Amino acid sequence: MPDTNVVLLQGTLDVMILKALSWRPLHGYAVTRWLQQVSDDALRVEEGSLYPALHRLEKRGWVMSEWGTSENNRRAKYYSLTPSGRRRLRSEATSWERFAGIVAKVLAATAQPQPR
Amino acid sequence: MKREPMWRRYVRLRGPDHAADVDEEVAFHLDERAAELRAAGLSADAARREALERFGDTLRYRRECVAIDRSRARHERALEWWLTTWRDTRVALRQYRRSPWFVFGSVTTLALGIGATLAMYRLVDAVVLRPLPGVLRPQELVHVAKPGMAYPSFRDVREATRATAHLAAYSYRPVTLRYGEETTRLTAHVVSGNYFSVLGSLAALGRPLVESDDAAAAPRAVVLSHVLWKTRFQSDSAVIGRVVSVNGSPATIVGVMAAGFRGTSLTAVPNLWLTVHGWFSAAPTYFSRLDLQTRDWGWLVMLGRLQPGQSPSNLVAALKAQSIRNRELFMQRKNAILEPVVISSVAAASGGAGGARTRSFLWVLLATAALVLLLAWVNVASLLIARGMQREREIGVRLALGADRKRLMRQLLTETALLALFAGAASLATAYVGTRLLGSVTIPGWGSFRDLSLGVGLGSAGVAVSFALGTSLLFGLMPALRATRRDVVAAITHGGFRAPRSARMRDALLVSQVSLTVALLIGAALFARGLQRALAIDPGFDPSHVAVTTVDLGIARYDSSRARTYLDGALERLRAIPGVTAVAWADALPLFNGENIESLSIIGEPPLLDDQRFVEIAAVSHGYFEALRIAPKLGRVFNESDHLTKAGVVVVNEAFAQQHGKGKDIVGRQLEVGGSTLTVIGVVRDVKYHRLDEQPRPFVYLPMARSVSRAGLWPVIALVRTDGRHKELPALVDATLRDFAPDVAPFDRQWLGDHYANALLPQRLSLLLLGVCSLLAFAIALVGIYSLASFFVVTHRRELALRLALGAQPQSVVRQVLGHGLVRVGIGVVAGSIAVVAGMRAARALLYGVEPTDPWALVAGAGLVLVAAMLAALVPARMAARMDAMHTLRQD
């Protein structure tokens, strides 16, 4: 288990869930699996915390849910992106990239502060 | 096709069990995770533990999820409710746009009915029900309506009943107020020194009157009403301490009461307040024989504040005990113990006897308004029911096409609620206009409601809207409910017209409409006949072109010799006005209130019978008969020199001559009237003295010149007749009199003709009210009859068409339709006629001898309704007779 335990910023989980659902509807467990997979298990959050986030997204109208059947033939609740959820993902992703770019640029700076 | 918005899909997901869903979701997650771990080689137990471990606090997450889901469901439900309501409203508006006359009719009728009733209720509320402004805890106040108290008796009784109540006393007196150059006549409230402390009322400016003001040696103090302060003193706050002249004596202004304060009076707002001693020391000279300390002069009315724990009956007992212990406390007449009458509620306490009259008049007005409301209600009910029946078919179709019954009901509910909202708003507007109108009305002899703050409050708004809502819900939803419950197939195939219960209800409504209409029409006809008869009555005098005004020389503190000079000089000045043909003074006029009675005996005749021992009199100056054009019949009337003759002279009327002359000539006979011996010099025509429909009664005219000491110091009326050239004669007469003597304020100036017209005011008002109501009712009933007949035609169209197809004459179809409607109209006419004959007996006094069973009125009222009903029913009947029978039969 790697030590780099990342503390999730407020709202980050939401964007990642939206991203997970951007290909096709998934149930909660599949979202967890995907998150762990793409982050190389670096994200160690309680799996349960995903669910309030999903329900909140549903309440805000970005995600909708439907009962379906899982790969092994069990009833599972599938979440999918709504059009407004997709728009939200797009704008969130853009602002994340800009934010990350700025932080990266700052951290990569070589010029030291000029005395006045 | 428009894309279905996203929220609609959520809406359909309503009503799931959120907790179970979340549980299932969590369980699925745990199972999947455990399965995966097992596949990786863990034991079942270990896998399960690990899965739970990774999930975290299951209970917490579950709780959070359920809470989120529930709040989402709540939001969606609210959203859906608003959207549905909005859609229903739009549908309803579209419905109403298609039938504007239905909306107009029901909204206007409801608005008129509710608005009129509300306005009247506000008036009754302000006068009768609302607590008096500026009075502390009015529910503790009691009013001792009888007997009137002499001042010393009041002082004694007040001390003796102190344990039961704090008593104060008051009376109304006219006063003249002189400030600067202008003298005006006003109404003063003469009160005991503790009056304001018993009422718990404070002054807005300065102080109210207090106990120490009410003493013989105290300087005269006066408290102004807010209105007087505003109009006469321009709201000058430096007015406190200023000296004015009351009845010619100086008085210091000590306070101004708050706006709206009117003591315990009902409608009349006193202009100023004086203490008993303050007023008496400036009392008119006709009180000069009286002593404030006499116990024979019961002129004060008592009111009191009950001590804690005491009841009005305790006060009655205490007062009675006092009257038995000390008879003279209560007594003018020595042999009777008067029963004190205590009116407990302050609403009833206000206004005294005159108040009772005003109150009953107001209740009558309210009842009339309520009758209009009832009519409006019946009308709207039948409109709504008819509409409901019309729509049964439409509703049936919608149900058959799979419309949700609940949704349909909701739709209809929205429609009725919308109608009620319109009607409620319109009612409030009507009520607002109505209260403004009522506030501007001044009824001669009754007073004005201007000083009461009438307004349409929140409470009225609630009442108006809920009444409108109640009506429209009751009658709007009933048919809808029935329609939605009914057999769908029957509703479509028969057009929903097999509705016996609802039809009976409609019939009942029509019958009551017709009977109300007939009752109102006959009532109006009776009043019209009464008025016509009253107008045809010759009053015996000619009121046209005569101005009258009143002066009160006693209040100006004249003595008899000054009074005589004034009366003679004023007549000269009035006679000098160009165009004046006759001038006179009199202490009473025909058809004015009040009567003067004197004892009578005829010299040389045996004592008169009991009912003839007293006779009504008036003191008049020479010129009186000319001014009123009362025709002399025998002998002569007064001339200028009559007061010079040693023996007194009188003029009598024809009824007197007939009753006492016994066929012989009455002129030259001697009478004893009120103790003085007088010679009859002439006989004049009979005049209507009190009521237009009275029988001629004996009357004696005394010359005023001889009796100034008796009559001239009381208020006397100046009469001025012109050739008709002056339009503002009453004002001119007033100005002339003011110019002649600035210290005498003439009052109550008017054209005698106007006063004469006012004698018929109750009849005119009743006729107006009934006339308007009956026309309203008439229109409503016609609509009802028309729609009943059309309805009959529509429901029976198959049967009628079949008969026509089989060769029936069109006339027989017309007859059948008419018969159906007229039976119901006939029942209503009979019921209404019976009701009006019974009801109008109470109003007989206003009818001038027209009997409630007057055939003309009955025939006119009932006949009008019958004929109009026939015509109204004829339209659909003719249409039925002319229909294309085969086409109709094929239609269904």
C-alpha cells in the first residue's frame, strides 16, 4: 500500500464520479472499482462515502438512477449522466485543468522573489 | 414533438421506499466487494470483514443517502404541484375565455351580494359592534338607561353605589361658541367631573375635564373635540389656555380629545365637553327658573364602570335599594318608584334611545343587503350547477379516454377556486366603494356616518374570499363529483342528462328565485303605491319657495324684552329682502318633530271629555298663514296689532271648529288654553301636522307677540316666502339674521320644500332599496327561467324530435316546454306572494293606507314575473319546435 494518502478536496469526488459515468451508466460498485483502477489505488477513501455523493449528484439533477441488472445477474442501481451533468463535468474539468496548470506553473518556477 | 423535459422522468419515479433502496444498494456493493476479495483468495468471513472495513460507517452513509433522497422527493413533489397548478390555471383560464358571460355573470352577482353585505356589515360593526375608540375596557361599562337623574340625586346615588360601580353622568345640550367674530351653534356633551376618569379617556392635548372643574366656584373649562379643533382652530396646539365664549360666557380651553373619541355616543360626535356646573352657569335663559339643586329635573343619563367582580344586576339591585330608601332620589313624580334599567354591554349602552332606533335601522339595511347576497348566492349556484351539467358530457369523454379521476377533480377544483378568487377580489372592490358611499351619506334626522372610520380590513377580505370560495366549491364541485363518479358510458351516450337529483335541486333553486323576485317586486310595488298615495295628499300648506331657519334666543341669554325687540326687528330686516312676500316666526312647523300640548276648556261649556282636555298648539306671529298659504275659512287671522288688544286672541283649525263648535259658529267664543282666556277670531284649513296620512285633528294657534316669555326664548323658526327669484334664500336669511344680531347663531336653515320631501324619506329609501333589489332579482330569475327551459329542451330533445317526426304540431311542443317551466314559476309566484303579504304587515306604517294585499301591487308583481317568464321560456320552446327532427334523431 503506497503512503501517498491523498486527502480529497471538497467537490473533487463529485467530478471524478461524473467522469466515471461519462462513458456509460454504472452502479456504485463499478464507480468505486474504476476510481481505484485509474488512480492506481492511490485514492484511499472509505468506499461508502461515494454513495452520499452519488445521491447528492442525483438530487442536483446531474445524475439519474435506474434499477438494472448487474453482470452477475443481480438487481443493481445504475447511475448515468444527465445532459446537465455532462455540461457540469465539462466545465468542472476545464476549471480543474486551469487550476492544476497554475499550481504546477507556480511550483515549477525558478525565478526567486525580487527584493524591492 | 417537443422533447419531454428531464424533470418529468423524475416525477414518474415518485413514491419509492428510500430506505429499502439504499439498503439494497449498499448490500450489493458489499456483496460484490466480498466476492472479489474471495476470488482473490480470502475466506468468506475475512472477505466480508474486509468489505465492511473498506466501506466505512455503513449506518452513517445509509442515513445520509436516505435523507438526501427524501429531500429530493419533497422538492420534486412541490415542483410538480406548482407545475400542475399552473397548467390547471391555464386550462381554467382558457375555459373561462370561452364562456365570458358565465364568468361575468357569476363574478358580478357574487361581488354585488358579498360587497354590499360587507359594506353594510362594516357600518353595523363600526356603529354597533366595535368597541368605542379612546374608552378604556368598554366591556366594564354599564349604561343606566332610565331614569333620567337630577344633579343632586346623581351625586347621592353615586356615593351610595360606590361599592358596585363608579357612576358618571352626562347629557347633550346645544351651545353657541363664539371665537373671534363668528358665533356657531354646536352640540356639547355636558358631563359630571368624573366622566373622563370613569371612561379612562385621556386628552390628546392638554387635559380632560376633572372633578375640580365641576364646582360652582370653578372657572368654566371646556374640552374640544378633535374635529372642532381641526376645523375651527386650525389644529393650533397653542389653543390650550385660550378663552372662548360659550353661550355668551367666557370659558377656558383646557384640552383637546383624540381623533375619533366620541364618548359613548353612537354616531353623533360631540363638538365639545363642559362640566355640569360649567354649562349651567351659562345655560340658556329658559332654564332660569330652574335650580341645579332641584330634584325635579331629571336630565342626566348615568353610565358607570363596574367594580371588579360586580355584575350589572348588582348595580340594578343597588339602584333599586336606593330608590326605595330615598324615593326622591329618582323621582319627579312622587308616587312611583322607577325601575332602573341597566344596559350592560357597551355596544348596547351607546347612543341611548335614539341609538336603538339607529341600530334597528342599520340592522334593516344589513338584512336587505343579506337578501341581495342570498339572491346572488342562488343565482351563482344555479349558474354553476347548469355549467356543471353542461360539462358532464365533456367530463365523461375525458374519463373514457383514460383521464385520471383525481386529476380531473383537481382541474375542476382549480377552476372553481379561480372563479372564487375573481369574485373575492371584485367583492372587496365593491365593499370598498360601498363603504366610501356609506361614509358620505347623511340621512336627515339620523346623522352621518362620516366620522366613523369605515374601511375594508383584512378580516373582511378573508370573509369575502372564503364566502366566494365556499359558494363556488359547493356548487361548482358537486356536479363535477357526481359526473366523475358516474357511469362513463351513460354520461357520453345520454349526454349526462339523467340527473334527477341535480335537476330537483335546480328546480328548488328556480322556485326560490322566483318567489324572492315576486316578493321583492310586490314589495316595491306596494311602496310605489304608498308613495304615490302620499304624494297625492294635500298637506294643507304650500312649502314651495319658503326658507326656514331657527334661532335660539335663550341660548344667547336674551331676556323677554330683548327677545321681543329681536323678533320684531328681525322680521323687518327679512321683509326688506327684495322679492320677499311674507315673513313670520313660529315655534313649530307642520311635519317637524315634536308637539306642544296645552290644557283646554271652552268657556260656557261643560268640562270636556278626557281625550279632548288637551290640545296641540303652536305660537305663530302674524304673517304665518300667509307665509305657509294656509287658507283662512272663517273670521280673520292674526294681524300686526293683535298683541295690542287686551284680550288674547286665537285662531283654530277646521277640525277644532267641527269638534267644539257643534254646528254653531266658533268665532267669537272664548277658550281657556293653558290657563289664559282667549277669544277665537278665525278658523283656518286643516294641515298635516305630523304625518301625511293623519286624520284632521284639533289645533290652536296662539299669537307669538303675546307669548314671547313662553315661546320666544325657546328656539323659534323664521319663515320667509319669496316670489322664487332667490336660489340661495336659506343662506341669505341666515346672513341677514347674523348681520342683524351677531351674537345669535341661526341654525338648521333649509328650504321648507326639502324638509317636506324628507318627510317621505323612509318611503323613498325603502322604495329605492326594494326597487334596485327587485330589478336585480328580476333579471336573475329571468336568466334562471330561460336556462331551465333551454335545459328542458336539451334533455328532452330526442323525445321532442320523435314527436315532431311522428307528426306532432310544433305548437304542442311549445306548449310542453312552456308548461314544464311555468309550473315551477307558478309555485314560486304563489310562495312569494304569500311571503310578501305576511312580511309587509310589519311595514304598514310606511304604506299610507295601502294594504299589503293591495290587488294592484299583487297583480303587477306576480303578473310581471309570469309574463316575463313566459317570454323567457318561449325562446327555447320556439327553437325546439323549429328543430330538424330527423337530424336530431340521427345525431346520437
